[in-house]
Amino acid sequence: MHPIKNLIRGNKLFRKYHFDEFKDDLQELIINGQKPKVLFISCCDSRITTDFMIGSKPGDLFTLRNIGNFVPPYSTDGEFHGNASAIEYAISVLKVSNIIVCGHSHCGACQSLYEDIPDTNDYINIRKWLELGEEAKQITLKNKHLYKNKEEIYKATEKNSIICQLKNLLTYPAIKRKVDTKEITIHGWYYDLMDGSIEYYNEKSNSYENINNYL
Ligand SMILES: [Zn+2]
């Protein structure tokens, strides 16, 4: 089927079979405004289907998606910062109490850190953006002896990147302040496309563990 026709058909089915389920909640959210408790930062990857994988509903998540689920460090250079403004809005206006950086397996962004990106203007912004994964790559390569093959290196890079992005979150003064006062908790999650499972980053043990043991 034509990809757009497919989406139109999907919307018809959504309205017919599922919209009623959310109707009352949405009415309330329209009248009183959204009050999400979670800023969810994930990858643009089309295989990440947030509402399916964690059962979130309208109003639950303020979502920021970008290539690689990267967090650009805080900047005051006055340029257009779409990612940073979404983060600021979540923190300062919506006052979310949780930030989840959700990376994933088979991430094209992390893999491309090991590939040559064409040096042309058609890729100029991708090349720049991928610099945000460089630290994770370097950390991974330092421990290269631990990994048997490329796949394991990519996986380690994906997981190390989440930790780097959590660190970048703390460069935002408002986030640092609110983490220190425990108004905000930050979480690193890793979603596996192979089986839909999620692991969380345990800062104390510096390792990823099954989400079922979390909280
Ligand atoms: Zn990705």
C-alpha cells in the first residue's frame, strides 16, 4: 500500500477503535494543559515506538527525538538550539521530575561513528551532530579488547553514549541544580530491538541491569 495512504487508513482505524479510550483524558489535558512528569529523549529511528514499548499515553511523556538520542551540551551562543530549547521547556516550564535518555540497539547513529561520512554539504549537519557520539566511541575503543566483534563494539558504544548524554544533561545549570536538590531524577535506558527488553544504567555498579529490578 502507498505509505501515506496507509497512515490515513491508520488514523481512521485509530479514531474508530482507540480514540475513545483517550477522549476523556485528552479533554482534561486540553482544559488544564499538559503536565507530563517525564522528558523522554530517544532516537529518531523508525523502529522506536515509544507508546507501544512502554505503554505511555497522551500526556505522559514530553518527547525529544533526534539522531542517536544525543544531548548537546548547554550553550549560550544565541544560535537556534531546537534540542536545548525542548530540554529547557521540559525543565523550566513543564517542570518534569524525570528525564530518561533512552538509547537502543542497532543504532545507525552509533554505528556511523565508525564509518566515513561524505564530506559534502549534504551531510554537513549530520557530521557535526555525530561529534556528540565521539566521546562514547573513544571510551569504547579504549576497551576494545573486551569485545569480540563489530556488533559488540556498536552495542558498547550505544551504552557508553547514554552515559555520556546523561553527563551532558548536567551541563544545563537548571538540571544540575534540580538533580542536586532531588527535584529531578535522570535515567539511562537501553532498549533492545531484538526482544523489546529495556535495561537501565545503574550508576553505583556502573553497569546496565534488567529494568524489572529498577525502583
Ligand atoms: Zn538510533
